[in-house]
Amino acid sequence: MQKESLLKIDKELIENLSELIEAKDTHSILTIFANLHPADISEIINHLDKDDAQYVFSILDKNLAVEVITELDEDLREEILAKIDADRITGIVDELETDDATDIIGDLPESLAEHVLENIDKEDSKDVKELLKYPEDSAGGLMSSDFVFVYNDATIQTAIEEVRKHSDEFEQIYQIYVLDKENKLLGFTSLKTLLTNSLETKIVDVMEEDLIFVTPETDQEEVAEIMEKYDLVSLPVVDNERRMLGRITIDDIVDVIQEEAEEDISKMAGLIDDEEYSHSTLKVSRIRLPWLLVSLAGELVSAVVLSSFQASIEKVIVASFFIPIIMAMGGSAGQQAAIVMVRNMSSNKLWLSDAAKKLFKEFRVAFVNGLASAIILLVMTYMFFSTQLNFSFLLSITLLIIMINATMIGATVPIVLNKIGVDPVVATGPFVSTMNDIVGLLIYFTILSLFYIR
Amino acid sequence: MQKESLLKIDKELIENLSELIEAKDTHSILTIFANLHPADISEIINHLDKDDAQYVFSILDKNLAVEVITELDEDLREEILAKIDADRITGIVDELETDDATDIIGDLPESLAEHVLENIDKEDSKDVKELLKYPEDSAGGLMSSDFVFVYNDATIQTAIEEVRKHSDEFEQIYQIYVLDKENKLLGFTSLKTLLTNSLETKIVDVMEEDLIFVTPETDQEEVAEIMEKYDLVSLPVVDNERRMLGRITIDDIVDVIQEEAEEDISKMAGLIDDEEYSHSTLKVSRIRLPWLLVSLAGELVSAVVLSSFQASIEKVIVASFFIPIIMAMGGSAGQQAAIVMVRNMSSNKLWLSDAAKKLFKEFRVAFVNGLASAIILLVMTYMFFSTQLNFSFLLSITLLIIMINATMIGATVPIVLNKIGVDPVVATGPFVSTMNDIVGLLIYFTILSLFYIR
């Protein structure tokens, strides 16, 4: 079968399918699926509601189910598996590579997980039990224990035979690893090397010895950075004695990069967890509410600050008109500085030893932008609000001070959080902006009280 | 050479190197580099200041320079190339794959670019000129015209010979493409297939015909989505007649995914461009200032709104204490909704035909969180601010209305922007929050004036 263009999965397709599902027209559904890539079938199922998704998955033949299951949304997958009988799950898991099998078994209820582990291939079962020990977001949690290897006395001929023996197990073979008799990793070679050397060549004479590897404890973010930096399609995972444990492939890392970026964006938006499209109203509320309440608590403090300046506000009511400017400008400048700082830290461009230099640069940037904003504010208030010149002047000076202050808070908090072991991206959420609001208003009315209102 | 662990590039290493650079101790520098991966050398150069970077790059031998140049930061690379003589550049570019060569030639001053194009391999020069026609962020801009192919009358034997012939050109060969005599793409095969079938097997009998491909105009974001979804390591690019033009590899796409995520984060922070660590104070100011000025202009409107309610504020000075709560809660709720909506849209989870359903869900979420916040505010103001009960009550109702309103604005603006062809991520910047500030304050004081202040 050849596809002239990529499938467009749209509402119409899903609606047509829903009708077939309602009519339990298994034959038509499977006929449509016969022409689709398994990844497309997964995407379609991800768009169905729970019951329809369960039904559709249940009619797939085992080989297709094996390919579809790995691409399903995690929440939906759990719900689908909850409705399937244990033997079918066992049959599906038995065909998966160990990394995918581990992901799925790890999400099953304990008794079911045990049943599956007892009934799949013994070798795989042992591997999966090992893999289950590692956190999901570590190299150990990402790796597969299926890899092609030869010992260091092998020739090209032996290696080719090894590839042939395992060719059905792997969709892609990126590397053949070379191990010594104690399973220590010595090097690797590519299929290209096997094709371009004579059969009797010793593998150790042609293998790459320039090894890049990680241990199972390595965080997935670091794994992603390494694979990205060195342009690797596969990365070996070894223990402390450099014995080969498994390998991580680039397709898993692409998902990690995507995931980490989404996580950062969620945190910036003040979401305590990733929001899925399928989540219920209450679940979404729970994800969004905590930071809203932090904001609320912080701004109640702002209200206390303002109430303590009640007398000043009463005397100069015009001062209250500029509360939004003070808050918004401090908030924006602080947010910009925090986000840039977090990004520099996460891409390793900022070393903490350089922090003072970087903070001084932030100061200069804040001064330039604060001055530009202050001048504009001075002119605008004097022209359009018929405020007294000395009020406009004080207001503009205050804006400059607040923008510098907010920028420095925004840039410093991520460094401090990092030092005390908290993910610095938290600083880009409502935390810093709320703090900036309180401090900004305090500065604003203190200056007014000292120099303007007598 | 074998590395026991990955190199740690830190300030100490850079400082030691700077001393060697100052002493022009070429020999020691190259001795250090001899043990490093080219990607590490690039990272080191990226951390040096301009003059040192130029010097270090100039002492690299050509083969190493070829590997180092592709990983340099773009701005720095331009400055380094500006100081190198044309023939060295030509020599380096001549060794690059066409996609990398195109990136570099595209950044050179015109006369220099012409010199290089005239002096590199004629075939490559033709390819690069073709590739230069495509925008950098399209499939055409990402693809390389170097790929291994055979015609459809080939046998496995012919394919293996083809691989051997080109094995020096490619570090990795992911696929061998099968074309007909008009260069139309018919299928592909992997090196694994070459190794596991007999030499006389016809390639058309074993090739994969299940083709996924793109045209050169395809946006890089779509390319990334396709490669991610179908777990591809390489993706063919064809013209409208399906004639093979080139192929995109996964390592380039990993960079694209990273780049797109950073771009979104920049836009969310209200930066008009990506801020680089090496940028000057004024350049950083220019990147951050435009959105700050949008904020300033918007909040000047807020000031006008407040001044129009001067009489009300004078009568009920306590109303001004809660301006920060109104602003911050509307701002946060709107920002959360905007970011979630933008993410759903960019991951294709939201179809516009479902927008009404999604907006209704946003309404329910806003109602739940608004109600929770309003109740807390009611209790807190009544207990701690000794406000009148009916003021507290009105204030809380207002908070609920404002949070619902801000959420709906935050969720709707991205959809509208998308409809009129503007990148919806703009909605997550200061634009929506400024709008929410103005509308929120207007609602707040209108309600107070109507129902409380007489």
C-alpha cells in the first residue's frame, strides 16, 4: 500500500468512525484501519471517548494492538487496559520491546502486573523486573535491554550472523555493541561497517572506541542533552563497572525533549501538573487552583500594604490611578528576567560562578528599559493627567526603581532556588510576580509618603 | 582513545584555556583538543569571547574545523568566518554535507558566498544553490541532497555496492531509497534488510513501500511532528511529482524541536526575539522593551479608567486596596487559559470545530476556581479588613465575574489569532494580560458604582 499524502485526522473522520462504533460494525472499522499507519490509529483512539476507545482497541488483532498501544495517551491506556482480560494483555506485552513492556507493566494494578510477568517470556520477565527498579525519568527507565552485541573475539561474519538472528526483534538496528567476556562495553560498530569490510575482519579492528555512555541513574534531561549534543541515535547504558545494561534510542528522547519543554511551559503558567485534553473540569480546576490561591494570598498582602497607606491615598487620590502601571511594569520586567535566567541555567550557558557578571548585565538592561519607560511616563502623565510636575517626576523615578528592583528579583530568585535544590523554573510562575507586586507597591507609597505627601 | 566519563566544561577549563590562548600556546591547546569530541570543542569555543574564539578556530586543522563549525552558535560563527580567508572557508565548506554547507553559505556576505560556490565541488555547488532557495525553517531548508539510492532494477548486491561506494561521505546511513528511472521515490530499505537477504534478491521485492514523505515547502514544525509521530530517523523530501530531492535526518529535527520550544517560551515572556547569552546590554534591551511599552500603554489606559472613577474611589477609598487582587487574579486565570489553549492547538489536540466545547469547559473551570477564590476573599476581607459585609460580598462577586471573563478572553484570543493567521502564542504574552487588566478594572468599578456607591 502506498499513501499519496499524510492522513488528516479531523472531526469528520472521528464522527464517521463513531457511527461505525455505535453500529458495532467491526468489519468496516478494521477495513479503514488496514490502510492506516499504527501511529495514526493511536491518534484516532486518543480522540475517542473512553468507551469507544476501549471497544476499538478490543477489536484490533494482536500484532496491530502491539504497535498501537505504545502511542496511546497514558491515562487512556490505563483505562483501556483495565477492561481487557489478563491473557490478552500478556500476549501484547510479550511482543513489546522491554522498555515499552516496562512502561505498561509499571502502570498495571499489582496483581495483574504479577500475572503478566509470570506468563511472558522468562528472559524478558527478568529484564522487565530489573527495569522496573529505575525511576521512569532516568536513563534506566528509558532504556531497553534488547540490543545486538558480539564479544570482542568476533569477526564481521559473526556480527552479521548476530544481526540476522535478531533481525525480527528489532525494527531498527542502529549499533552493534562489542563486549568483553565480563560484558564490559568496549566499543560499537554500525551496520555500514559490517557492509564495507571483509567477512574475516576482526570486529575489534574496525569498531569505534570513542565511547559515550551513561549510567542508569542519569536524569532523562541529561540523557537528552548528551544525545542532542553528540548527535547520537542510540546511547548505551552501563553499570559502574561499565557492564552493558541496555540502550536508549533517539525516538524515546524526542518524546522526552517534548515532554520537558511542556513541563516548563506548564510551570510558567502556574499549573501544578500537565493538563491533558481529556481531563475533567474538576481535575483541570485542581491543576490550576493552587497557584491562583498563592496569587490571592499575595495580593491580600498587597491590600494590607495599601490599607496601611490609606491616609496618603486619601490625600492624593491620583496616586491610586497608577497602581496598575507599577504592578504591570514590575511584573513584566521581573518575568522577562526570570525566564531568560532559567533558560540560560537549563541550557548550561550560565555557570553560577558567572552569576555576578550576569546579574550586573541584568541591572544594566533594567536601567535602560526602566529609563525609557520612565521618560515616556513622565511626558504622558504631565500631558494627559494634569498631575503636578513634581508628582509626575516622583512617579517616573519610582517606575525606574521598581523595574530595576523587579528585574533583580526575577533574575536572582532562580539562582537561589537552584542553590537550595528547587527547580528554578518555579520562579517563572506567579511566585515572583506576586512578590514583585507587594514590594513594588511598598516602594511606590513609601516614596510618595516621604517626598510628596506631607 | 576511551573516555571514562563525559567532559565537564566549566569555568576553570575555560580560564586555563584563556591563559594558553593569551600565550599563543598553539601546541598545548591542540593537545587538549586532541582528546576531545568535536562537539565539546564547539561548546568550549561558544564560551570564549569573540577574539579568543576566532584565534582558536583559526588553529584547528581543516578536518576538525569541519566538525566543529556546524555546532557553533550562529552569531559567533558569522563573526569567526568574517576573519578567515576565503580559501579556508571554501575548503571547510567543501567537506560539509549539503544541508550544513547551505546554512553556512547562506550567512556569508554575498561576494564571499559567490567565491565559495564557485570553488567547491561542482555537483555540491549546484545542490547548495537549489537548497538556498528554500526558507531556513522549511523542509527544503533542513534537507540534505546527499542520500544513498538505487534504481528499481537493482539487487541487494547493487545496493551494497552503492553503500560501499558512498560509505566515506556519510557518518550514518539510515535508509537506502529506491527510485524509478524518473527519480520518483518508490520505497526504501534499511541496511538491516541488505544484511539479511541474499545478494541476488531484487530490491523491489524487499523494500518498504509504506512511504511517508514531505515536500520542500513543509514547515519545520510539521516536519518535526511527523518524524516524532511515526518514529522516523530519516524523512524523504520530494517534489510534486514525487521526485526525490533530499532527506531530513532526526538529529536536525531534535534541534528544531528544541528551537521551537524556546521560541514559544520567549514569546510567552514577551521577548520579540531569542535572547542569546552573548548579546550586548543594548541588544537585550531592544528585545525586551517593545512588550514592556505595550504594557505601559495598556496600563496608561487602566489609569484613565481609574481616573474616570475618581469620585467613587474618593468615596470608598477601601476599593482601591483591592485593585491588585482584581488585576492579579484576572491576569493569572487568563494566562493559564491562554497557555493551555495554545498548547492544545499546537499539538493538534484541539480542532477548531471543537472550540465551542472547549470554551464551555474553560467556563466551567473558571467558575469553579472563581467561586473558590471568591469565597476565600469574602471571608478574608470580612474578617481582616473590617469592610462592610455588602462591600465584601460585591467584591467577591466581582472577583468571580472577572476570573470568568479573563479566562474566556485568554482562551478565545488564541483561537481568533489563529483564524486571522497570527501565531496564537502571541496571546500568552503581555497582550492578553494587559487587556484583562483594563477590562477587569472597568468591571470592578462599574459594579461598585452601580450597586454600592450612591
